Amino acid sequence: MTIMVEIDHLSKSFGDFRAVQDINLTVSKGEVLGFLGPNGAGKTTTMRMIAGYLTPTAGTARICGHDVVTSPREVKSVIGYMPEGSPSYEDMSVAGFLKFIAEIRGFSGAERDARIAKVARRLDITDMLERPIGVLSKGYRRRVGLAQSILHDPPVLLLDEPTDGLDPNQKHHVRGLIAEMATEKAIIISTHILEEVEAVCTRAVIIGRGKVLADGTAKDLLARLPDHTAVCLVLPVAAAPAAATFFRSHPSVAAVFETPDDQGRSKLRLTPKPGGIKLEDIAAAARAQNFPVVEIYQDGGNLDDAFRLITTGGVAHAAA
């Protein structure tokens, strides 16, 4: 894959405070990188340095081969940047703002108008073109911010909280657009919404206290959970005690947690010993014992659990 973004020992200090500390990573064409971290972790500062908005204290970033420190104008020509909060000019109409952005990007006349019309259709803001930005809802302002970032069809997109303030239908639409664009671009999404990672990201980087704490797919992050191979069985309430007793003695099971529901069934959650649990082994054991299993599935936690584990060093699974 073609590497589009190279971040090399990137650091930023504000006086004695080190906001970003020695970050290294690459993003290739076709990747959608979820950039995650708790508040104050350094996400926005890093995005601003990649975009050329802030000068690094040390290190650098290269966008399509252009160095953000030595070639800032070239960098800005190949990125589309939607900053945190989607800042714009509230007294401008949407059309006026997009015209202004298009002309800054070097487009005029028919090509300018065609590009504005195209992004308005893609972001479903055609009906808003003549309205002042200041009267728009937060969701529409977000879509206008995304429209200006893709107007010049850049090879790299930096999107800070792109779905913040959108309703579920708008989120689905924007995520579909990001997935559509991803095949030809490198996209970095800074977000605190973990469902965004599962919905559109091919990879995730978690930072904390300005440092990279984890880098991998959603599956890789989940694999860090100590009970990521846990198995759940759903049985009639009457059969659950015998099944729970049996599985507590299974060689791969560390503990069994029983949770009755209001439909006459109980869920048994089997947490693993070191080495993990194999779903097929549990299923085979249940069949051999003739337990009346209604449902069986792997339940290894979620990205919320993984995020807490990685950023704080601890996780408390709800079932435990």
C-alpha cells in the first residue's frame, strides 16, 4: 500500500507541558484510521500539527511526501481538514462559504460551481445553500464543514469528530460517504465515539498523555482484554445450575457468572483461564452433557472495555 501520511517522532510542548510526546505512525491509501483517546490526550494537537496549523516542537509529519515544517503550503494543497467544531463564517450563506473555499483552492467559473453542486449533493445540503451558516443546526454545520474539506478531492482527509451532532440517519449517511471515499484516500478520524471505529475504521490508534498506547484493528484492541474469549450460554432456568456446576470444573474456565432473565432463561458467562476458551470445546461439552442450550456465543467484551483497559490500566466488565 502507498504510504500517504508519515508521522516521525512528533512532539509538541506548551511551556513545561508536553501535550504530544514522540508519536510515530503511518497511514496508507485505503486506510481509515480512528484516532482515539480520552479528553486531553493530545488528539486535536496532533491533528493540528499534521494539518500544518501548529508547528511541532520536535519531529515532523510528511503528507504525500511533503514535510509539514518545510513545505506547509504543499501539505495544505493535498489535505482536506475539518477542524474540531467545524469553524466557519456565520454571516455567510452556505453557497457563499463554499464558493470562498473553492476560490482559495484555485477553482473558478463552471468548475467551481460544479464542485460546489457535487459536494452539496453528497452531503445532502443542497436545500441549505442559500441559508446563513449561523442559523443552521449543529448537524448541518458539521456537514458544511465536511463539504469544504472534500471540495478539492484531496488524497488525505483529517476529520476531527466528523459525526458529532449528527442524528442517526445523518451519521449513517456520513459514514457511508467516508467508506466510499476511503478506497482512494488516506483518512484520519479523531473521535471519542467508539462505535465510529467499528463502523468505518480499518485501524485504530489510542493515545493517552500524548503517547501512543495502542495501534491495531478493533479485533486487536479487543484481544487485549483478559476475558476476550469468554463464552455465553443461554439455557432454561431449571437447567442452569447443573450447567454452571459442570462448567466451573472445565479446564479452560476460570469462573461462571449466572444471570437470569424474565423469560424463564438464564445466561451463563464463562470467563477464561490463561490460554483462553474455545467456543467449539464448550459447545461440544454442552452437547455431550445434553444441556438444553438455547444459544451459545463468544462474548469477549467491547471496545469500551478495551479503551478503559488501555487508557487506565483497568476494566470492569458488566457481567463480572
